[in-house]
Amino acid sequence: MNRLNTTIRYAVRAVLVLASHRDNPISIKEISEHEDLSVKYLEQLFLKLRKAGLVKSVRGMYGGYFLARPPDKISLGDVIKAVQPNGVYAAPCTRKSKHCIREKNCSAHEYWEKLRALLDDFFASTTLATLKD
Amino acid sequence: MNRLNTTIRYAVRAVLVLASHRDNPISIKEISEHEDLSVKYLEQLFLKLRKAGLVKSVRGMYGGYFLARPPDKISLGDVIKAVQPNGVYAAPCTRKSKHCIREKNCSAHEYWEKLRALLDDFFASTTLATLKD
DNA sequence: CTAATCCATAGCTTTATAATAGGATTGTGA
DNA sequence: TCACAATCCTATTATAAAGCTATGGATTAG
């Protein structure tokens, strides 16, 4: 319904928690309680975040996750790409992998390209530190 | 999946057709053939567009639709609002009707507000004539 | 009067998201 | 060394939304 889905929103909230507690690893359980999100759902997200190299993990007791880079080096776009490889695209036809057969004579195409550029720019230029001052 | 849905995309394409044939009413059938969209689906869209005052209709034989205002006076936002009253909102918590209980201590909230503003601005400032020069 | 068109509502089908389940693996510390 | 607490991984289910179809009625030109 034209909104960023929970995957993205939860992931951003989760990494923001890590961004504000950088001294030691935070467990999923703590994040779950802090943000009132399902443990199992968070597990899936962190799996992707880790594979994307945004966070690192410590296993075993007193383990958890921490940011792999300082907050100002992690953009919203990084997080989005991690949990949702296709990213946020205004219209299917502006998706990288998918070529639009109508593109040439689609009057609306340029609108969506402009929008896509706008979003890409916003996500690339906004980091986890952006709102902290 | 984080894209503008077909409702919005089809509606924009449809009104763009009207924008480029302003001499006489265009029937839904013609738009359907031109854009390769279902007649019945278009009918639903035009019902909303008409009620929003963006297009006017001529009933009966040789009837059809035409823009109620010149293309440069119709923004993407107008079209979106017409077919989808809630508009495009980045996150549920930035939706007008819905108050977010976490807003006060949600670190991500400001991101979505900024994004919402960005989108609102884009949709408001882009008209059906924007890409025509 | 009849064909073309708009008007309106209801319901079906499919897809994608959201969430859950269950277990395997790894490290800590008593 | 053993219990425990955490990450790690895959699969499955449930739910909601989007997308579309079907049906019937109202209106008007020719």
C-alpha cells in the first residue's frame, strides 16, 4: 500500500538502537524488548544485515550485534539494500533487473525515473547519524 | 513491495492520455487499447477521478472523458489523492489519520517525516505538463 | 430502439508481506 | 564438562492487500 514495509522500518529502528549503544554487543532480545518487535522476525533481519556487512555478531552468552562501521558511515540506503536487495523503486519499470517493454512510449516513465532518483538520493545521503547532531 | 501501486500508475498514464488529446472526449475503450489496460479497471479509476473533479465525462454514444483543467493545473498529487485518499506515506506513523503511539520515542520517526515531506513536495510540484515542454 | 458509453457495487484470485516454528551451532562461565 | 544463553539458518503458515473480473443499471446519440 505504497509505504515502506515493516522489513525496512524494523531494520532501521534496530540498527538505530545499535547506533546509540556502541560500547558492547546488544542482543536481539534486548532490541526486541526495547522496540517491541518479535525476536524471530528480528533474527531474520539481522541475518541479512550481517551478510551485507553492516553489523557484526558475537555468539554465545553475552553475545549480540554491533555496528560494523560508525553510524555516519551507514546510510539508510545501505540498510534498505541489505534487507531488500531490489531496494525501493517507484514503479516496477524503474527496477534495475526488470526491463520495461513499454518504456519507449510510456508517457509516465520519466516521472518514475525522476522519483526514483529523488529517493535514491535521499536514502544515500541520510545516515544513521543524520538525526543525532 | 514498496512501489507505487497499479492504481496510481494506471491513473497517471490514463490522465496523461487525456492531456495529449484535448480536443474531444476520449472513451475508456480507446484508453484501454492505447495503454493496454483493462476496461473495467479503468472505469473504476475514472469514477474516482471524476468525483475528485479532475476529469469530466460525456455520457452516451461518442462520449468519454476529458480533463477538467489544463494539464499544468493538475499535479501528480491531485491524481494520487483522487484514486487513493490516504496518499503515499512512507510509514504508517506518518499517515494523517493514524496517530503513532511510539512517535515520541521512535528514533526513526523523523526519517519518515522527512521522506514524507520530500514525496509530498515532488508530487505537488510535478504536473501533467511538467515533462511536455 | 438500440448500441455505445458511463456509473456503481460486489466478489474473486493471486501475490507478497508478516510472523511463527523448530532446530542447529557456538561461546561463556560456574 | 555441562547447562545455558545467545546467534544462526531454513521452512512453513497466516493474513492482508492488490489486482482484476463480473454483473447489472443508467444515460444519451443516432
